[in-house]
Amino acid sequence: MTAARRALRAAAARRPVAAAAAAGGSGGAASLSWLRMIRTEAAGAARTTLAASASIPHAAAAAAAAPTRAAAAAVSAVPAASAAEGPALARLDVALCAGTAGVDSWYQRLGGAKRHAQGRPCWRPSAPAMPIPAISSFGCGFVSRLAAPTVAAAARLSTAAAPAAAAGHAAPAVSSASNPTQPTPLQQQPGRDLGGDPLGDAISDALSSMRAAGTLKAERVLTSAQGATVGVAESTAPLLNFCSNNYLGLSNHPEVAGAAVDALRSHGFGLSSVRFICGTQDLHRRLEDAISAYLGMEDTILYPSCFDANAGLFEALLGPDDAVLSDELNHASIIDGIRLCKAKRFRYRHMDMEDLERQLVAACDAGARIKLVVTDGVFSMDGDVAPLGDIQALARKYGAYTCVDDCHASGFVGPSGRGTPEAYGLHGQVDMVQSTLGKALGGATGGFTSGRGDVVALLRQRARPYLFSNTLAPSVAGASLKVFEILETEGAALCAKLNDNTERFRRLLTDAGFDIRTGS
């Protein structure tokens, strides 16, 4: 600690004595006594700072030290004998505020005004916010260091002015009106009211609105593995589970769980890396090959989730000269993914092929280079199955490409469960399939894009979620490989059982008087 700082701290340590005296009724004498007490120390600190300025260029030192000289002169001007406290404090206020003007000019020279105009962090004296301005970081180290003793003295002297204010002697404030470039003080900036919490208020209002509308979500805590029956923290007995995406019952299949344990032992817990650095194991390559074979595609790229797959696809493939045509009820991840790209956007009414054709014509008229039609295969909210045959025909008619998000179809829709394209006789014929490992295909985590080899090759170079997210855990990759092995041998039987169970459940609900929406 420098001698100057030690002197100021010593003076500040005696300040409570003066404050106590002021509380006892002799406010003016106590405050003036405290000012006299620190006069010598503060002036010494200022002289120490002026001496330190010799180590920087002369012109800069002179300009930066000006506020310190003014403060030193002001402190020295405190009357040695008794005097009217108000005028003395007023003179100190004026002198110190004048001293900060030198720093204010340095603020201008150092580009403070430019930083403020750009919305970048910057600080400068803000006289209206306090009796004596405080000085903070100006983005220039030596100016801040030179001004530090003056800042400390100013802050402590401003506190000493409180008894004077109580006695009716208001300290003068420097107006910012004379300097139109000066930014609004922190206390006056919109959204930065130090006495309130605008973020907390906004959150409280949002949650209250959700609660009033009945849309506030609560998480039930499961105490067992996923299954047809589950343990729930709120219940002492197992409950039937009608709300998971565990369509084929593979989430806790003993062979799948065993494969996860085997991969954990052989390939470790994680890779601490993205794929392209050192995060690709043989398990990942084998899994991508297995998915490609299952869907009849050339290649596949894995992601942490299908949300990531949709976030990576459109931005990587489409530019401002292209167009994307999307069903109005597509999944949120598709909507968000499209927002990330610069392509022209055309939205068609839900499963309305006449409107899709109109939008395709509009995209052609707009001169779109690449036209990509994207749809959910099965829409999760109502269970609608997209008319993929008609979509494919229109796409081919207008030179467009097709992309299907098959998260709610992969593994169980179609004769052997290979998804919506298989259900329409288009297995391996759509351009891109987006899907997940987190529903019917084991239920853990992970997503993928499967399609043309050149598309996948470009995604490996450009898709940001792939490039900047950790690779799929080895245990998930190993377990997912086992899922596709099971589907190759048992997939058709599992799908048949699921269809039978669905028909029976719907029939019994209808017989019991429930109004069941007709499925697609």
C-alpha cells in the first residue's frame, strides 16, 4: 500500500469519532474538526500522487494531475481555526468539482464519448448523482491510478458534508447541462434504478401470468426407471405412465442398458471435446453408419439433440438467395433453426397442399436459388401425419428439396418403423431426415441429420451446434447401436404390438364415453 493510501485510510479510521460527535449535537464543529484532521494527510497524498506523475510523459502528466492539484489546493484551504462550516464546505465542493473537470477533459480525449455513443461500458464524473463527483475507471490505467487519491479524498469529504446539509447548508452540485455530451448518470439510466429490480419485476409478472392462465409447468419427480409404470415422488404406489415418448419400451430395455454399461467401461464416461478435435470414437462412426443404413441414406451426422440438428441445418445450407418453405405448425426447433438462416421464408397453412404450391410459386418468382420444403413427419401435438407423398411431388415439380423432421415417427411409423418416408413408400427418397435418439430409439439423448453425402459433408464443416458442442457420450452411442441391432431383428414385431395396443386403448376409451380425436 502506498504512503498516500495509508494516510487516507488512517484519516478515514478516525471519521467515526467525528460522526459520533455530530450525532451528539455539535455537527458543524465535529465535521470541521474532521476536515482539519485529514487536511494534512489528504494534502500529503495529493503531493505523493503529483510526484508519481513524473514517470509518465510530461504533457499527459500535466493534464492528468490537474484534478489532483485542485484537490490538494482545496484541502489545504480548509480554515485552521473555527469558521462557518457551510462556506468552507462549499469552497471545497467547488474546488473538487472544478478539479474533476480536468479528468472530464481526459475522458473526452480517451474516447469516452465515443464509447458511450456505441453503448460500450464507460464511466465519468456524474456530479448530479452526489455532492462531490466520484471518479471511476476511464479505460486508461495511469489516469485512474493518478486520480485515485483525489477520488478517495473526494468521497470521504462528501460524507463529511452530511451534517452541513442537515443544518441547512446544501453543497452545490455541478450541472451536466453545460456539457451535452455527458451521459446520464448511472442512477438515472433507464432500467438501472438502483432502488428497484426491473428484471425481478418482469419475471414475477411473467410467472404470475402463466399461473393465472394455467400454463405454468410443474415437473413431476420420477423415482424409478422409465416404463409403463413409474414411481413418482408424490405417490406411494406406482403410477401408470401415458405421457412418455417411450413408444417401443426400449428406454430401460435390459440389452440397451447393458450396452451402455459395456461402452462406459470400454470407452469411458466422456470425451471432453467436440467431434472434429478429439471427440470422434469408433462408436460414433459405427452409429452414424447404422442410422444411414436403417433410413436408406448416404450419410448421417450426430448432434447432442435434434433441436441442435435443426439449429445447424438451415444456417449451414441456405443463404439470402435461397428460400425455405415451412408448415405453420412445425416444431419449435424448426422455427428457431429457420430464424438463424438468412433465406427468404415462406410459411404455408397446416398440411394445405394448395397453399404450399402457392408458396412454391412465390419462391420461384422471388428468384430463389435453393428451395427447401420442411415439415414434421408426425406433428406431436395432434398426431397429424404430414402428406409427405404430395409434398414430395410438389417439391419435385418446382425444383425444391424436402426435409422431414421425423422425431415422432422414427422407430415405429411405417411397416418396419423406419418413419414417415417408409409409410408413404418414399424410404430413402427424401433429401434430408432430421430425427432424435431421445424418443422411441432408446430415449436417452442425441439427434441426427441423415441424407445426401454432400449435405452431411458440408454440415460437418459449417453446422455450429456440431462444431461447438461436446460429442455424444460413449455410453449413449454404445446403447444406441444396440437399439438399431434390436430394430433390425425385432422392429416389425415391436411396431405390430404398438399398433395393436393403440387400437385397443382407443376402442376402450371410446366405449367408456371419451371423445377421442380420429387419428391420421
